Amino acid sequence: MEKIAVRTRMDESSLERLLGLDNSKIGFYAEVKQKIYELEAANSGLRRKSSEFQVMFDSISDGVIVYDNSGMVQHRNHICPQYFPQETLPGCSCRELFHPQHETAPLDCPVERALTGERVEMSIVSAPAGGKVRYFDVTATPIEDSKGEQNRALLFLRDVTEKRLQELQLMQAEKLSSIGVLAAGVAHEINNPLSSVAGYAEALLRRFNEEHSLSEDPRLDDFPKYLQVIVRESYRCKGIIDSLLSFSRKSDGSVSNVNINEVLNEVLELVRCKSRYERVEVKTDFQSDLPDIAGDPSGLRQVCMNLLMNAHQAIHGTGIVEISTRTNKQSMVLFEIRDTGCGIAKDAIDQIWDPFYSTKEVGKGLGLGLAVTYNIIKRLGGDISVESQVGKGSKFTVRMPTCPK
């Protein structure tokens, strides 16, 4: 009798055991392969996100630095090397940028304060040896980890040198405006008595000329000479006051035809007393038929004043300041101011136009005069250059385009 085949139902574990999958590596490899696919997809997403963040990081116009929990540079964007090429290299400590003289300075270092969880805003000044002085606004923000223990620091560096220069220029303009208001009041009070003095002196001179009996009196021989001095000096004082009013008048930014000879004469009235006091001889050589230039009269007065004051301050003791005007073959108006002062060193001559750079002693200058002068001349389409030798003096040459005929 034949046996009837009976089909029995097998569970999954029995089937795997029958096929030998329970002790083979086929299932393991399949699982690993699946994990690899998942990791590759995750890595691709991370690379995409990393690329996006890097683009965002580099698109910021400020310097951006990330410091780790030990105060070491982790990342920096492309702006940082323009400001601090060595101090912000990856792996450098925050002390190299903020407190190179001290191992730790938590009260002054924004990075160390940010690592403790504090948000810091401050300003710093960068004055490298032989380099350009820069002003920065610094913002340091803590980057907290998931546990809130090992913080990092995100630092922003914004160059505000130009902003600070503009603020100081605005302060100077407001100061000059205040001086102008004060000078207007003083001029009104002084001009009235000066007019009276000059008027009475002129009236006495007319009497001397008309009444011959007075001129024949030997006791009055010196009176006409004295009266002429009174009249002359009275009008000179009125000229000084008018020059002071012109110089102090706030600029409205308008451009008009200006004769640089007249501007220089106005400014010279204000500095002649300084020349006499400091025993500085002022020589002038002005071209009589000098054409006008298109410029801001107030700005040009400030240019001439800055250059003349610098020439005087460069001379210690006796010396000479020479001022000349002329035209060149390119139809440019040139005015030169030469002094016999101390001169400028070669390593400093390229930096004298930088804001806040000064060769004077501390407290005797902000280093803004030549920076402001340079900006005014460039804004009016002109050019300025300097020639100097230490111990022999300096010569500043300003070239301005003439007005179109």
C-alpha cells in the first residue's frame, strides 16, 4: 500500500533553517548594503547643507570667525585674512587677536566672555607697526551645544574706519558751524566800533588836509602818520574778521567758480599772526591771471588751512613757508605749499593720507587733516602729491581742473 505524501506547514524560522539562511552571511550583507545606501543619502544631504552654509558664510561682508570651546579658531570666512591674516588662522588662540600681552584677559576678551555664555559688543583699534590704523566693531555670541557645557563662540568683525572718519568730519563741521555763529556775533560787535575808529581817523585826516593851519603846527607833525596807521590797521582787522566768517561758514556742498588766489589770501590773513609769533617767514608767488576752478569754497578753504597749518607745525624755530600758484600745460591750476621743516620719513609718506595716522606727538593731532584734505580734493576732481626729505622740509602740490570756458 502506497504511502500518501502529507504536506506539512512550516513556519518562517523553520524555512530559514532549511535554506541555511540562519547561519549564512547573506542577510547580514543585505542589511549592511541598506545601511550604506542610507549613509550615502545622509552624507549627500550633509554635503549639500555644508555647501549652502559655506556660501552663506563667505557671502557675509563682515569678518566672521568661529572659536571652539578652548578659544581656538575653527573656521573663518574670506574677509578675515584682509584684516588679520595671521591672527585668525585656524588653530590660533583668541589671545593673538585680542590680548597678545596676556595669557587670559576675560574682562577684555570678547571670545572668552562669549564662551561663558555672555553676548558681547565692543570696539577695538588695530594699529599694526607700519600699517593702517583701523577701527572695528566686534560682536561675540555664544554657540551652545546640546548639553550647554562646551560652548563655542561666533565672532563678527565690522570695519567702521570710514564711518568713524565721517562722524569726526561731521563733528568738525558742526564745530565750525558753531564757530561761525559765534564769529558772526563777535564780528557784529567788533565791526561797529572799528567802523567808528576808522571813520573818525579818516575825518581827522581830511581836516589835516583841508586846514593848512593844523599841518603848519610842528606839534602835530606826527599826527597824519599815526592816523594813517589807525585807518590801515582798522581795515586790516575788518579783513581778518571777514576771512574768519568765510572760513567758518558751513559748506552747503554746492560747487561754484573759485579763484584759489583769493582763498589763499583769506586763509593767510588767519595764519599771519601765527607766522609772526613763531618767526616763520611766509613768501607768496601768485600767478596774477590764474583761471578759476570749479569747487566748494568752504572745502577749499579747509584744504588750504590744513596744509598751511601743517607747514607751520613742521617748523621748529625759524623757517620759511613758500606758497605759489600757477597753471600747467594740461590746463590745471596748481598751488604748492613748501616748508623748511622736519620733513617726512620714507616709510611714513605713503600712510599720511590714512585716517588717524599722525607723525605728530600724542595729543597734538588726530591724524585727520590730510585725510580730510585728500577726500575733499578727490571729490572735486583734483589730485594732491607730496615730496619730502627728512630734515629739509616738504612740498605739497595740489592740482585742480579749471572751469570750462
